[in-house]
Amino acid sequence: MSRFLTWLALMGFLAATCASAYIPLGPWNTVINTAISCAKALVIALFFMELRQAGTLLRIAAVAGLLWLALLFGISWSDFATRTISPAPWSVAR
């Protein structure tokens, strides 16, 4: 029964994601879709991966994976934020 409820919740999140694609909310679409995807990841981690009943070492490994992902996103964002936009050499008018 628990697996069916988990699947039902994931299908609800999928429907919410699809519905939000057709509602023009401007930049809030990205925020809403990111929140929905985080909720889906949390449901998968807690129920399908069974991290609720997992041992301490497995929970630490899952948190370490999330921290590593956050570090990689942070480094990528800092690289993206500090770049300057320069035109391609072949597109410069002489």
C-alpha cells in the first residue's frame, strides 16, 4: 500500500509539473518547478530508497552526495557568474 501511495504522490507531482508548463507565471514557473522536483526527489529518497529505515552510515552517504552536488553547483555557478560576454572573433565588424 505504501508503494502505491508513493507512486500516486509522484504521479500527482508529475501532473503538477505538466500543468505548470501551461500556466504563464514568468520567473515563478522556474521556482515552482524546482520546488516540485525537490519534493519528488525527497519522496524517492525517503520511500523508494528507504532512507527512513536506513542505518546511520547510509544516511551520511546520502547527505554527503547532496553536499557534493551542492558544491559542484556552487562552483559551476561561480564560474558562470564571473564570465564576461565577448563576441566571437568571426562576428566582429572591421
